Amino acid sequence: MKIAIGNDHAGTDYKLAIVGLLKSMDIEVKNYGTDGTDSVDYPDFVHPVASDVENGKVDYGIIVCGSGNGASMTANKHQKVRCALCWTKEIVQLGREHNDANILSLPARFISLPQALDMVKTFLNTEFEGGRHERRIEKIPCA
């Protein structure tokens, strides 16, 4: 499995911990995020993640910014991207099961680091249910 990850300055600590988790799971990581805490513009780090998902270069993406909103909005501008902004493990699970989310957006300023790591595990271990949900996904333009 291959995952692209991107973050702004608010998500650096979370990104570093998530990368460590992914590598411990033998998952290949493409890191597009900043490693610093100086203010940066999240679209500069989200577009490469979304492009990799859109073009099939990675299986999934994970993006982290302060609220998760701007990053999610940016990612969802890309064709074939279904980015879910999540703040609980249960929402992550539903995002995968019902919406076939292929990018997880995390709000670093509103969840703890242990929550974030648990959410990443849930994202990776939850399958899309298909069925009635497939019909709904097909109604999303260019999904």
C-alpha cells in the first residue's frame, strides 16, 4: 500500500507521528507536507496529495491542517477525490463504508494525537460497503 500525506504548519507534529505509524505498518509514504512550524499555505501541500490519489499513484491520502476544512475543500476540487473531514473514529468509519473516502482530512487543532492515530488506523482498516452507497457515489460528478 502507498499513501500520500500532506500538512501545513498546524499539522506537522501529527504528520510526523502518522508517518511513523504508517512506516511501522510497512506502508510506503509520499510526504508532501512541511516539516516545520513556520506559516505555510495548505493548498501547496494538499494539491500534490490529491493529484496522486486522482492519478492512481497512491492508494489513499491523508491531509492535516488546523481545522481540516481548507485542506478538505482543496482536495475535493480534484477529480476522483472523495475527501472526508473527520473528527471522530466513527465518522472516519462511515466516510469509508458509505462514501468510499480516499483522502482523510484531520483537524489538528481539534483532535488529540492519539485520536488522530486511531482515526488513521480506522481509515486504513475499513472497507467500502458498496450496495446502495455505490449508487450515491456514482451521482458525485467525476467520482
